[in-house]
Amino acid sequence: MNRKVARISNAKSLVPAVIIERRIYMIRGQKVMLDADLAGLYQVETSNLNKAVKRNLDRFPIDFMFQLTRQEAESLRFQTGISNGDGRGGRRYLPYVFTEHGVAMLSSVLNSARAVQINILIIRAFMRLREMLASHKDLARKIERLEMRQKKHGDDLAAVCRLIVSLIETPEKPKRAIGFRAAQA
């Protein structure tokens, strides 16, 4: 058991969680990681990672892994600085992305101790992001409820304020003119 803890803590020292979290993107409404980013974490070539996946395609259904469209890849390229693949040494094919389940499946395909250790860290990063999103949703719901209450009670408060102002204000009496008045005949 101590050896497992030592291996996991060793993996943490190799790759900080912040680096993993920065490599998780939202595409098609799913949190995913790029094949090149995963290959870098596993310390393998991207082409070798993709070859291992293609040899085991039955383990990667569409909800585990999918290939980006040109438009998605172009958008991601501008955000992350991925090379454009125009024949000058960049990617020559559209990148693959892996969901949390696809990343978990990668450890069985790659079959290395590092892959297992890195996968544990990646799954934990996905879990942290899911928890953060859940807490943000709860906060958003609470704010929405407060706004609804404010709108509901705001009208009531405005009516009470108008009533109080009308009670405080006394009707003005006509002012008497100051000074000498000549009698009119």
C-alpha cells in the first residue's frame, strides 16, 4: 500500500494539477483533452498514441473520443497555438479529443506505469472541474432566487415608501403675503 501512495505522489511531482486543468477544453458541450496534450503528459509521440488508439478502436466509442471538425480545430488553434499543418511541419490531420471516459480507457491501451499514474491525476482534475462547475451552478441558482425575491419585494417596498412619503408630506397652506397691504375700495 505504501508503494502505491509513493507512486501517486511521485506522479504529482511530475505533473502539477494546474497544468492538467489548463489542458482540459470545452468542445461540443463536453470537457475533453487533445491527443497531443495527452501524448505530452504520457511522454509518447502523438502519432504513437493515436496508433495505439486505432488498434483498439472498439474501446473508444464516440462519447469517449472523437475527431475535431476543421472549424473546431481552427478555433482551437487560435486559442492554444496549435500549428496549422500547412506543410511546414505542423499537423497534417485533424486532432482527436478524449473525454474523461476516453482518458480512463487510454491507460488500458498504453499499458505503462506512467500512463496509469498520469490517468489518476487527469481523472482527479476532471473531478475537480466538475465540482467547481456544480458549485458555480448552485451559486447562480441562489443569485437568481435573490433577484426574484428582490423583484417581488422591491415593488412592495416601493409602494410602502410612497405611502410613507405621502403621510409625511403635509398639504401646503397658502402663504400669507408679507408686508403692507393697501385697502382696496
